Amino acid sequence: MDTLQDMGTFKVVPIDGALGARIEGLDRATATRPDVAAGLRKALGDHLLLEVPGMPMTPAEMRDFSSAFGRFRPQLLRYKRTSEVPEVSVMVSTLMADGTTDKTALRSEDWHTDDSYMATPAKATLLHAIEIPSSGGNTWFCNMRAAYEALPEATRKRIDGMRAIHGYDTARARNRPSARTAQEIAETPDVEHPLVRTHPDNGRKALYLNFNRLDHIVGLDRAESDTLLDELAEHCRQPRFHFAHEWTVGDCVIWDNRATMHRVDVDYPMGERRIMQRVLIEGDRPF
Ligand SMILES: [Fe+2]
């Protein structure tokens, strides 16, 4: 069992669950100090998910805080980039009474890892609650390292070395994504990634799945690929791998996309504003 770590300027309190830790006592304005930034990155590596409570940040403040975790990568969809600070996207997932909602809400309803349709997906994501509904809207996280390690040895042997095609959309996803501009389409051809990913920081393996983007496994016919992907999906849907973050305004949550998936409960009241700021951190090519 993990124990509480005192990093000097803040405490890392492990969450009693499948993954994650809560950062207590941190002044976010100090996050870019080299010792503080190193401590935060270590905590993220150890726990895969960090909850950092605090006051709401402006986009510029969030950009500065996020730089503790690495370099920025821009959000694909231009309409989600705020004009004043392009590194910070505004994600509106308010449910509208007339049925028009931003696709972000519905697409995020099923398990995914951010950006896997890119050749070099974001290694981490920061999500910051600006306005939240009066109830519901929890974000769930799945520990894909634990899910991989819990697979039967025969399955691990079978899938190690397999590669899979991720695309901006796939018929396997429950919901369709937001439309892309011609430029955005040109930027997002289908890409191939390993089905089992090795973490570059510690060499540990994790399943690399995305129920919204993963289309098929290379070298298998469609039926065989669907069967295997469905089996792996069912495995990952087991609650023992999951943890739910219940949002408070001002929370900033950071997760490692290389060893987790996440989803949101779209169960909040119609018409109540749900607005998050998001930053993506540049990653490496999965191997
Ligand atoms: Fe996401």
C-alpha cells in the first residue's frame, strides 16, 4: 500500500481505489519551480491520476500551471481553442433541452484515452472545472496497467506484439464525433499503435485501448478482431479497475493517457452549464 508522501511544499495522498492521488497544500502558482514540478511529475508517474483542488484558474494561469508537466500540444478541433490562450481548450458539455449538445459530452461517455488517433498522442491531459451542474457528471478513470496485469497469461502472450488501427471515428464507437474541417481531416489519417504499450518512464506495460477510436487489430479479419476487442473491453469494464472523480469547481485533474482510460457520466441535469478547460501535454510515439 502506498503511504502519504510529503514533497515539502505539498502532500501526495493516495486515493483508496484503483489509481490516483490527491495533492494537498499545493500553491499552484509555485508549480513551475523545478523542485515542485519534478515532485508533481513523479506523483503522476506513481499514481497515474492526480486531483489538485483549488480556485478556478484563468486560461493563462492554467497554461502556466500545466507547463509543470511538459510541453503543450494543440487541440485538433480549432473551435475549441480559446482565442486568448490557444494552449487551453474550452470543453462545453452542457446538455441542451433542444437536444443540441456539443459532441464532446456524448463521445466522452464511453471509455477512451485522449488523442490515440494521433501518431504521437498526448501523454497527459489536464482538465479543470470552471462550471459544473448541480449533480452528476463524474469522470471515471480505468487503470490500464492493472487491467493488463490481471489478464490471463495466455491472453497477455497472445496480444503482446499485436498492433491496432486507431482513427478519428470507427463504426465500433457508440457515438459520432464532432465534424472536422478539411484541414483537420488532412491532419488525422488513421494511425497504427501497439495493443500493449510500454511506459517510457518505467518500462511497465499497459493495455492501450480506446473504445471511440480503435477500429481493428492488424492481421486479423474483422470478426476475429471484433471478438478480441470486445473481450478486452469487457475485461476493462470491471469496476475493480475504476475510480470516479466527483467534481468541485476549481478542481484540476491530471491523468497519464499512456496507462489509463477515462469516461464521463452524462447523467447531469439538462440545461445546467458544464464547462471545463483542458490542456494536452505532448507525448511520444507509443511502443
Ligand atoms: Fe477525453
